[in-house]
Amino acid sequence: MARVGFAISKSCAGLSRWRATASFIWSGGDQLENKSQLAHYIQERLGIEVDPASMFDVLVKRLHEYKRQHLQVLHIISLLKRIHRNPDAEVVPRTFVFGGKAAPGYRMAKLIIKLIHSVARWSTTTRW
């Protein structure tokens, strides 16, 4: 495992020569514009105000009980609990967006969708 990390860091060392070239400098302008468009779309369609400057975490795929969506919603719960315990903590503003569907007979995946909706409702109605 250490050899892989060493190989990656060694291969990235050559990138420093590109840091001053104009073609390599990233301004982030396109990303902020895209996030602003998504925030506007969410506001229009769902009536939810989203901060384009927040970190976006978007998962769009078919839901399965053992997949990333389940872990992500558990991560959101842990973040919310941490904020609830310490409201003065410095927290990076985040916007979580889930998109997906479950097979008609896939009960567990449907329960995960219900969990996502419940966490969203709880996070927006709880007084912090």
C-alpha cells in the first residue's frame, strides 16, 4: 500500500513545472456557473434555496441497499448530529442531491429512498 502512495506522489511531482502556465491554472468559473444553474433549477422545480458556493455532493444512479447512497445518507446523519451537538463548530456548507430510482419489487431500496426523504425533512424542520 505504501508503494502505491509513493508512486503516486512521485509521479505528481512533475506537475509543479506546469503551475505557472496559463493553460494549467484553473479559475473555477465554469464550476460556479454550473452550480448556479443547478441551484436555480432546484429553486424553480422544488422551491428549495441552494447556495451555489456550497460544496455539492450529487449522487444520481439506481439505488441498491449496499451502494453509495446508503453510506451517504448515514454520513449526512452523522454530520447533522455533529452540528446538533456543537452548533458553533466550523462546518463546510454542503448541498446533497440524490437522484435515482428503485426496482418496483426492491423493498430495501425503497426504504432507503424513504430514509433520504426523512433525513431531508428532519434537517430542514429541526431548529438548530
